[in-house]
Amino acid sequence: MLMTRYTHGHHESVLRSHSWRTADNSAAYLLPHLDSSASMLDIGAGPGTITMDFAEIAARVTATEIGEEELALSRNLAAQRGVTNIEFAVEDVHSLTFPDASFDIVHAHQVLQHVADPVAALREMGRVARLGGLVAARDSDYAGFVWWPLLPALDEWLHLYRTAARANGGEPDAGRRLFSWARSAGFSEITATSSTWCFSAPEDRLWWGGMWAERVTESALARQLVDSHLATTADLERIGRAWKTWANAEDGWFSLVHGEILARTGTK
């Protein structure tokens, strides 16, 4: 099994961030292709908020995660919401257990940046999609993040995160690579686009900046940076304060670019 260490971990601040995601703000590029007859595989469902939105449209959704503990998050949300057209499975995206051509759409949001072999993962996603079906992926690109005001500690944060992610076997600048990875996986009919999240309203700044202030000081990322001697606890506390400074800046603005692909299967 090809595995990487998940850089973010599952601290409450991470789950709070991931639970903010919806199909509208994270999969708008895919929604026009989803209808009430579709069967769908959602890889790396996380807390399940995007998955639940898909289930409101599609006939059937299968949600996967890397372990039972991680999968319980989306299971519990489905139970809370009374959603009954979702199945759950523990899966490795590099070696899915589903038969060939099992789904109309295979989707992964913010997954390929964390896997050991994204080309093999896309190839496997294509295998379980039906002929003429879609493989959809969206990933952020950390090197493309931009913000104001310019705070040196946030530059330090970005460098540390990218270093940690690569040490874990991932690729934090995955967004720009999705098109290339899909071509290497054998897809020929690929639509490649991009979209952004932008945080500038006061409440959005406080949420985003406060969340990252916690993540950089309390999450698995913080432990990794200290344990690997990439940063000290004092360094991380200083970066956390910079996040709060940014969040409270009246002209604060932060934009995150994401790459997206829609790859049609079975086309030559």
C-alpha cells in the first residue's frame, strides 16, 4: 500500500476548516455534470460536508477514507442528516477494491496533494469510472497563495508548510500539476480550470486566520515541525500571532488558488 503521512492531521481546527467546505464552494466545476441518475465515488470524504451535497443530487454516492476513524466523520454526518443514499468504505486510492467501470463520476477534493503517487491514483480513479464517465479532482496550490498585508511570518509559515508536506511524501503545489498528472495517467480528454477561495470580510478573516493560528501551534503540523527541528515552539507561537495580526487587519485579504480537472474516461 502506498501511503503518506497526512500533513494536516485531525485536530479540531483542521476539521473546522474542512467542515466549511460545500459542493458550491469546492466543486462548482463539477456540479453541472452531476444529475439524479449518477452513481458517484467520493474519495477522501473527510467530514462529509461535500459528500452530503452530492448525495442531494446523485442517485448513489460511495464515500471513502483511509481508515475507519476517519470514515466515521462522514458516517456520523449522514446519520445526523438522515441521508440514506450513501455507502461507506475504507479504501486506498492507489488500489481501490471496486470493480472496473463501477461509477459514473469519481471525485477527489484536496486528496492528490497528499498521496504518494498521484498519477497512479488518477489511473485507478479512471479504472473504476465507466466508459465515458468523469474523473474530477481539485487541489490547492500553496505556492500560488497570496495575501495582504505582507507579513514575514506568513512567508515563514508557507515555507514551513511546504517543507513539511514534501517530507511527508506529498506535493503542496498540486493544483498546477493536475493537468500534467492526468495526461501522464493516460487521459486525453481533459478540461483543466482553476478557481479560488478568498477571505476578506471581517468574519471570514477572523475564521481563517484564527483557524490557522491554532493549526500552526496545536495540530499534527506543529508537532511535526518541532519534532523535525524545522521550527521551535516559540517560532510557531510567533507565526500564530502573525495570523491573528492578519485576521485583525482592516485591509486583510487572502486568496487561495486551486487547480481543477475533469477527465473523460475511455476517450482516445
